[in-house]
Amino acid sequence: MKGWKFGMILVEVCERTGEEVCELVELYALDNENEYGMWCRARIMSPDELEIAHADVQRDGINRWFYENGTFTYEVDEEMREPQWNWEPND
């Protein structure tokens, strides 16, 4: 295991249409059990990285663990001046 991979995480399901909204992220392993418990927004810097991201998402599909085990909110980061998804685990 390399400690991180690209992933597509489910962040919201539209109540009206049932459409799933996903975010491309970098998933990070917190331990040696192959569990990816932390994420940040993906930073694709080259065509090679885009191919790796595509292969990771094709292999793993949509990650639903964060959606099923926490709550996402959509906020604007005041420092970076861009919207982002924040996640808090369920109790």
C-alpha cells in the first residue's frame, strides 16, 4: 500500500431527484489495515496523474463510507476563497 490513492467519494444525494453528487479526492491511509480514513480535495497536476486518478476510481468505484458515517457541509473557505466540502463523523 502506498499510503494514499485517488478516490471518488459520495458527498450528497439530491432529495428531489436522487442524483448523487461526488467529489474527486485524495484518500489517505491512517494505519496499516488498508483503511483510508482521511481525505482532501484532489490536486491533479499532470496528464499522468489524471490517468492514475481515472484508474483508481475505475478500480474502486464510488466510496460511500464517508457519506454513510458522517455529515458533509458545503462551505466557502475564507482563506482560499473557494467552496469546499467539510465532513464531520457521526457520533
